[in-house]
Amino acid sequence: MLIGHGWDLHQHSANRNLILGGVSFDEEGFKGHSDGDILLHAICDALLGAIGKKDLGYYFPSDESTPKNISSTNILSEILSVIEYEKFSLTNMDITIISEKFNVQDKAEKIQKNLSELLEVSTEKINIKGKSSDHYGIIGDQKASLAIVSLLLDDA
Ligand SMILES: [Zn+2]
């Protein structure tokens, strides 16, 4: 059994739509070279960490070698092929999203469903927790939000 851990933080941007876990919401999104999907980026790093294949920036640096505004769903599918995901089964994934800009729980069901399709697992294996930062710091000031992911991979 292999444990993976990843996290990602982006600044919010009034000019971008919120894309979280590959799902688009009609709310203020994130700055970023890509679509700024903090959750999919944290998942990619957790998957790469579990099998010991460096980090997301190694495969998708935030420069002109990565297409601007690239969809993080496409990034995830590339990472799934890098780690040969078909050789593994995802035991479970525990997600924490720390934000005071948007409500996490009212998005959780849609995100859980989309992740279960992208990762080909049942929704019960994916848990999503929403947290605040007690109105403190860049998250409390609604300037940024953070996603943290832990997961376990087992042999398929
Ligand atoms: Zn990111």
C-alpha cells in the first residue's frame, strides 16, 4: 500500500470562473497559468508522491512550456498515464479545502461525483471536508484558498 500527500494554494481572481475538482462553478476562481484548479493539482501531487515520481511542476511547469489556461482535467489525465494508474486501485482519498471565499460543502457532491468518474472509483472512497482559517491570514482575507489531499493506492 502506498500513501500520497499533496497540497496546492492559488490566489483568487475576479476574472476567472471557479473550477474545483474539474467542476465549473459560477463564482470567482483562481489566478494561475492553468485554470487554477487547486484540488486537481493537489490530487496530481498526491498521486505522484504515492508512487515516487517527483511533483506536478516537473511535468507541468508554470511557464510557456505548458499551454496557457490548460484544463487541469487534461493535466490529471496526463499524470494518470505517467503513474500508470491502471496498475493501481485507489483505496480512499481524503480531501480538505480551506477557503473563506466560497462554501465547500454545497459543492462537495458535484465534485465527489466528477472525481469518482475521473479516477474510476465509487464516490464513497472520496471524502471532502471544508474548513475555514478563522478569518486569519491570506485565506481569512479571501485572497487565496488551499486544498490538501491524502490518498492510499493499492495494487489493482
Ligand atoms: Zn496549482
